[in-house]
Amino acid sequence: MATMTIAIDLAKSVFEVAVADRSNRITDRKRLSRRQLERFIDAQPASHFLLEACSMANFWGRYLQERGHEVSVLPPHYVAAYRRGNKTDRSDTVALLEASRAPDIQPVAIKTPEQQSLQQLHRLREQWVSTRTARVNSARAILREYGITLAGGVAAVRKAIPVIIEDGEQPLPDAMRAMLFTLLEEIQSLDERIAQTERHIEAYRKADADARRLSQVPGLGLLTTTALVAAVGDLRQFRSSRQFAGWLGLTPRESSSGQRRQLGGITRRGNVYLRKLFIHGGRSALNAAERKARQGRELTPLEAWATRTRARVGPNKAAVALANKLARRAFAICRDQADYDADNPLATQAA
């Protein structure tokens, strides 16, 4: 059992450390360089270390665990509520010690190097997609200045630009033709980078059992399943499916007092990128269910519920509601280590 609790305010080169005894009374403070911090950690008996979730928390969390210490990584927005006075490194360590005593604050799971690698692949892909969208919009804006209107979307622009460049009848100066050709080359280069990143992500999906199981759920594709594994790791760290959906920000915002209970839109807490993927997945699954219904094909219980919900509240709210359902089923699949059964909702019923 840890005899001391040690809070570390992480930084690039200077680290503030506060050491507390079992009664949470601070007995020592230190301000250390990185090398001094490593020596300090190595000299400590088995202790409970507190870190604030940030870009370096996973590295230091693994470093401490490898040396036999217990580690808690706390969410920064919860720690901030315990900070008193001005924001300093010293006050941050005190806030960490205070927040660690709150029973309702769940520590952040420490990611493995593989999870961090997968998460960085997703971030790189998202940046390249944004850059490609900007280049496509630039090409469309340039052509519009000369009276040439292109349809939206990468595929339409990619197909139209070579034809326009080669068409001598188009009122384009030679300098603009050269610039459009450069833009087209950059778009094609970004296409290749995005495709290469997706191949790396697919390799991670094939190697992970949870990601393979989650891929069976309608609406959860390559990006959603691997982003979920990268951001969360083991879904079994959550107590229930509702807690997981709440962590994603897919549960209603509540403003209640006394006998009055008021529920609003979703809270939008947690991982923005992952929540976006789940909502896009819900919209995709909803559209697929609508197509099946128009074709007169039999719907699964989840698809029937989704179409009824869409008729009642509209497509956007129905997509978010279905995303909540998909998140709960994802939790149940990982909790039970079971395959998805579309025809038997009780088989994947979440707690």
C-alpha cells in the first residue's frame, strides 16, 4: 500500500512536485528539472502519483508504472475546479491532491504506445483531409472568378480540373492554368497520404479483437472503431453503457431543481472527434434503414426503432439518438466479448 501521495505538475523542462502523507498533508515541495525528476522518482518507495491529463501524461504514467508506482491521471477540467487563487505550478499540485480525494472523479486510462500511435494516425489523417478540402475550395473559387462553376466534392473537382486546363476555349490565363495544375498535384498527393494512413489504420483494426467485433455494428466503420480503441482502450473501465455514452457527450444536458426536471440537447462533453464519428455513423445507419424500408425489406429491431424515431423527431435528432444506441451496443459488445446480433437486441443489451 502506498505510503505517500505525490502530485506532479508536468511541463517540458521544469516540474513542480508536492509530497503528501496519508492524511493528505503536504510534507515536502520540490521544483525539479527533467533529469532531477527521473532521479527523484527512482529514489521513491512504492507511492501513489497524481498527474494531470496532458500530452506528456501517458509517457510519464508508463514511466511510473514500470517502476512499480500507482498512477492516477486526472481530467484537467475537473482538477481546475479545486484550484484556489492564482494559477501557478504550486497551486496546480495542490488542486491535484484535492481532486484525488473526490470519489466521483474517474481517472483517465493511460494509453499504450500502440494506442497513441493509432490516435496520431487519426489526427494526421484529419489534418490532411482538412487541407485537401481547403485546396478543393480554393480551386473552385479560382474558377468561379472566370465564370466556371464546379460541383462540390473532391471527386468532381479532381475530375473536372484536367479537362478545364486542357480546354483552350476556357477564358483562363496561362498563369491560372499552371496554378490549377499545381493545386491538382497537391490534391492528388494528399489523396495518397490519406490512403496510406487508412492502410495503417486498417492494419491496427485487423490486429485488435475489440475493433474487429465493433466493425460488425451498422454505422461503425474503420475510422469509428479504431478511433474508439485509440481514445478509450478498454471500454470495460466504464461502469455502464450510460456512463460511456455520457463520456462521449451523447446524453441529454440536465438542468433540474426541486420538483422541476428539464432535459436539453446533448452535453457535447468528451472527445469531439469520436463523438462526430459516432453521429456520422448513426446518420449512415439511419439512411441505410430508410433505404431498406423504401425497398420493402425486413428491418432489424434497431433499424425499425430508428425509422420510427426519424418520423417522430426528424433526421438530425434521430441520428444523434441512434449514435447513443450504437455507443451503448459498442460497450455491451466489448464488455461481453460477444459478436453483434442484429436480430436479437437482448443479446447485446447494455447494463
